[in-house]
Amino acid sequence: MCSNKKYSAEEQNILLTLARTAIEHGLAMQQELTLDLFSYSEKLRQVRASFVTLQLDNDLRGCIGSLEATRPLVSDINHNAYAAAFRDPRFSPLSQQAFKNIELSISILTPSEPMVFASEDDLLSQIQTGIDGLILSDGHHQATFLPSVWQTLPDKKDFLNHLKQKAGLKKDHWSANISITRYNTFSF
């Protein structure tokens, strides 16, 4: 697994401020913020994939992201922050009142790498608890868990079973077509 580039405290602050500003702009204007990409450093304009997670009173309130890097990091975070606040289908759009109490976090993903395994037990033996984010695919079923999900599902088997359920499969599902890729994150 390739190591993720670290971001300085100043860069983290810039990205967290951007995410908050994107949500504030969405509350005021009901649309995404337009960015001047060249007002950001070259490092923050690199094409990267990210997730923005919102929590309210320690409960998930929105989480949207990109599994593949397709746009500059600042654009990805801007888009995902807006989408987590206003387009996550699990929640109603964020209100101004809820925004005041939102805790926001960002996860920047490494490129995902396919895992090679002969069985579910073989797969479980390769998964790195607390480190790996996983993308499960089987036919038209797909889901991901960020590495932060290990905090609530610390057992490998439970983690995988819940990921299957998130993908719309039964927790004991297994097939020859199942595909798993893994990635790491730099989260703040």
C-alpha cells in the first residue's frame, strides 16, 4: 500500500475551512461554492480523492466522497462538503441551526489496490484492522467503509459483514465474483 502524503496543520486548517465555507455558502445560496483554484497551493490542487464526514452529537449526519481521484483536492472537498450537507440521501438537507453544532472531518484517500484472495478466510487474514478502508463489489452491488469505521466495528468479520449489508447483500454472502480493493486515508 502506498503511503499517503501528509498534510501540515496549516494545510489541514485550509481544507477544513474550505469545507465549512462550502457548507455556509450552500446554506446561503443553495448551490456549490465556485473556487479560484489558483488561490490554493500546488499540493492542494493535486488530483486526489476525499470524503467529508459530518457528525452531530456524535452521530453521523452526512458522509459523501470520491473513491477515485478525478479532480483537484480542493475541488473534491468543496463538492463533497456541499453534498454531505445537502445531498446525502440518508438525511434531510442540513439546517442553519444544525450547522452551528456540526463536527466536520476530512479523509484523503490513497489510490485503491485490488486484493487477491482465495476465500473469505484468506481475505480476512489479509485485512489490516484499523488501517484499511475497503471497497466491496459484486455485480451491481458496491459499498465502502472508510478506515474510521473500525472505531465502531473493530472485528474483521463484523466489519466485512456490515460492509456486505451496506452493499445490499446478506452478511453471509460469498461468491466467486466478489471483488475487494483497499485504500488508506489521511484523516483530520
